[in-house]
Amino acid sequence: MTRQVQRQRQRDDRAPAGDTGSAADLRNDELSADVECCLAEIDEALQAGTDERAEAKLEFERISTACDWQDCEELRVWQARYAHLGLRYGISCCGVPVLLGG
């Protein structure tokens, strides 16, 4: 919760019981439009992250089955490219590359 919202709630809690105008003052059509825009941008960013993670997983599957895991430069590049998503690979006890953090 932002500090501004916390302060507003504290002011609302201290307001007299007969004061009903404070809630109406918070409603502003222009503010609502700004909030809707921000929420849409947040949703778009979250969806882009989800799409990128799905793409990374598909790419890992393609690379891990196509190369020799002991000396695969492509897997190292993949790991560097998607490190910001918390994705990395490891080698299972059977010697097969496995996706970690996914």
C-alpha cells in the first residue's frame, strides 16, 4: 500500500462520523481513467513476461534435445538470455539437461 493511501485512510479514520464527503472526494473521473490506463499497462507487462517465459521453456526443450549438453554453447547462451526470468538449467543424475526455476 502506498504512503499516500495509508495517510488517506488514517485521515478517514479520524474524520467525524457525519462526514460522508471524504469518500466522494476520492472519486475523480480523470483519476479513474489514469488508474485504468496504469492497470492495463501492468497487465500488458505481466502478460509479456508470461509469454517470454513460455517461449524460453520451448526454446530450452528444442536446444536441450538437439545438442550435446557437455559442450553446448547454445545452452549457455540460452541461460544468459533468460537469467532475468530466474530460469537456468542443470544436469540430472541421468546426464540429461533439466530446466530449473521454471
